[in-house]
Amino acid sequence: MRLGKRIKRSTTYFLIKFLFFFINLIPRKLAIKIGASIGKTYWRFSKKDRAEIEKNLSWVYKDQLTPEQRIEISRDFFINSGKNIIDVIRFKKYFHTEIKPLVTIEGVEHLHEAFKRGNGMIGMTGHIGNFELMAAYISNLEYDMAAIARQMYDKRIDKILVSNRTAMGLTNIYTTDPPIRIMKWLKKNKGLGVLIDTDSHRVKSEFIEWFGKPAFTPIGQTILGIKAKTVFLPMACVRIDDNHYHIIIRPIIDTPLTGDITIDTIEITTACVRELEQIINEYKSQWIWLHDRWHTKQEKTT
């Protein structure tokens, strides 16, 4: 590795360490204000990301949104993201005493029903609101939960992030881990949280419509879930007034299986996507519109 890259990575690592130390030292109210300010500042200076968000909003909602509304959604996304990161950083020290009491949950009966069936649960979600908090909260409902995550390029940073999750009782599973690990986990009637809203060639994906346009969507978790006879639950955790959170768990996806793994995988994943779209429509400023969701084109992968 080149010296310049080593210096850059080390600088990033120490900045993150300092951030974790400082944010856990001050009151939440002040920390949240700092997170919001950082998010708003980033929004002001990140022309590329702002343009990507407004482009995607224009494509999805067309004339349903005015230019002013698109700008507001873009700004609020970064502010919400800054606030969400602050609470994640404070997990280890303040989750039980300070953050957990601010969470309400809708549809918890679907979660209980999923685990009653005895073959595990896959929570199908996306980069909506505070997805890290949702996994931690469910884990603290006395259900064994794991989260699939991409390993960071710097092992020191990765260690910090994984430690933050495991402190909440979560098990960390990397996208590069063998599928058999996930299968064994599910067959023990445990839960798994997965993000299905990114365009990535690192995981097995297929084209599924998002907001009316084909988008390259992860399907590996659906294939494994079908084989393990697992229950699929669409869910998300959104930020609401007064810096509180609300977890939304939609009903179990009980799509009849045809026996054709390809058809069943597409049908189940599509059903989950439709539920997530409804949540995104209601909380537009909390989805990661800056991601180039429709980057990969079908003709490129044919």
C-alpha cells in the first residue's frame, strides 16, 4: 500500500475514534445538533450528491414534487442521516438508558408469529432511516439477530463498527462469509437483517422493479431463505418527531411457492420491495436517494 493511502486511512481511523469518544462524552441533545449540522453542511457542499438525489426524485415522482420539495427532501435526508449516525455511535453507552425508550414499534405481532413458525426470520429492509437501530432493537426483544454487512477496507475501522453491533447482542455476518453459515443460523430459528436496495455486483442479484424501473437487486438472501423455509418480513425504522424512532414491520410475505426457485425468489423479493416502496413514499426524506439505484442496465448483464 502506498504511503499516501496509509496516511489517509490512518487519519480516517483516528478521526472516527475521536468522534466515538467525543459524541459519547456530551449530552444527546447537543450531539444530535452536531449531527444535524454536519449533515446540513455536507448537503450544502456536495453538489454531486444533491444532483443525484434530485435526479432520482424527479424520475420517480415527476411532477408530483415541486423543485422546492425535492430540495427539501434532499436537505432533510442529510440532516436525518447525521442524526442517525450520532445515535448509532452512542449505542454502547446509551442504548438501553437513552435510545431504546425513544422507540415505538408497529407490527411486532408479525415478528412474534415469524419466530413461532420455527425456521428463522429474514428482515428485508433497505437504507431507510436508522436500519442499524432496528436490528439492535429487535435483538433486544430476546431474539437472536444477525446483520449482513460488507467488511470495511480498513480492519481497524471494521473492528470499531462490528464491536458497536456485537455490544447490542447482534451477530455480524460478512457478505463474503460462506452461505452455509447463514443457512445454519436460520435453521436455528434465528433472525437475519438484510439490505436489499443497493446496486451491487458483489452479491447475487437480479433485476426487480423499483418504482416502476428495473433495478439490480440482491436476491441471495431470498434463495437461502426459501431453502431454509424461512419467513420474510419487510421492515424499516424511521425517524419521527422529537428525534424519536418508529419501527414498521409489515405482515409476513406468504407468497405461495411454485417449486421453481427462480420464480419464487423473484416473487418474494418483489413483494418485499413493494412494501418498502410504500414506506419510502411516506418517508421520502429517509431513503438513500443519493445511491445510483438504477445504475446497472439489463442489457449490460444479459
